[in-house]
Amino acid sequence: MLNADSDNILSQSLSSALLNGPDATRKIRELGFEGAIFGVTGNVLAEDVAVFTDHGADDVVAKPVKFAKIAECWTSYDKKRHRRKSTSVYRV
């Protein structure tokens, strides 16, 4: 099982034969996965991006995929992940 503390990235396509990326992302989140999920699509209209993020994706990468964009998304996700860990409140 993948977990949020690992450096795994899941990428989901907007259009897939059996289960589209946003629906797969929602199901993966329902199973408890908290790691990075990036949508991948050639449709980068605001509505298309919102479909992914509303279903639990952390970011969306436009096709053709460029390494620089994945690195940018990962950096943004990693900052959010560390911020969540450092701002957690523990009661004793």
C-alpha cells in the first residue's frame, strides 16, 4: 500500500476506458491514500482542473507533460505536506 510518507506520485488521466481519473482519484482518497495525486490532461480549462481537484487531486499537469511542471507540482505538494506535519496540534 502506498502511504503519504513515501515519495510516491500517482498520476491520473482525465479520460480512461474503465474509470476516469477524477473518479479513480476519489476512490483512492476514500481508501485513505494521502500522498500526491496529479491529474494529467490535455484540457486545462478551469472547469477541467476543478473536476480533478474537487475529486482530491493535488494538482493538474497539462499534456504534453514536461518534467519542469511535475517538479513544480511536487515542490508545491511537498511544501503543503511539511506544513501539515509542522502545524499539527498534539494534545497530551
